[in-house]
Amino acid sequence: QVRLVESGGGSVQPGGSLRPSCVVSGIDLSINDMGWYRQVPDKGRELVARLTSDGVRYYPPFLEGRFTVSVDKAANTVSLQMNNLKPQDTAVYYCNTQPPDFGNWGQGTQVTVSS
């Protein structure tokens, strides 16, 4: 049974950093690509980071290199280091496979960037 549990969000001022993490159960991280996504009200989820099973990372250009995805396969955990946060980064952040399995979304973790 797949279970994705996100944590580590919070409230920070612009320019701050956060490192949400996702504990993964029921997904073999050695053969599945993983992604971090975010969603704001009235908009669909968008991909903000992808990590392939062999360690290749992808980020959309609009992030300007501020986010870094990593994995600890021994702990079945995928993390997202977010630096120089901006108000437009405010969203609920989720992890899932990439492409996502729509039956597997967790509860997400809220990130709020505000002065």
C-alpha cells in the first residue's frame, strides 16, 4: 500500500529557507522517479522538482535554481531544500511519483512566505 507523508513546511519571511520532507511507503525509490509538486487555491498542481531513480534532477526554469531535491533511500525519504523563498512560493507542497499517480496524493505540507 502506497503512503506519502509530507512534513516540514511552515511560515517564513521572504528570503528564508525551508526543507520539507516526504516519507515514502510502498514505492521502490530505486526504480521510480519522484517529484515535488505545489498547489495554490483555484489552480492545478505544478511540478517543482523531479528526481529520477538514477539521480538526475530537473527543475522548471522559473525557480531560478532556488530549490534542490534529494533522496535518502535508506530512510525512504525525499526532501526539498528551498532557499531564497518568495511570496509566490506560498502553496501546499506534495510529493508523488513522476508522473504522478493520482490515487496516491498525501495531505501535503503548507508553505507560507510572507513579511
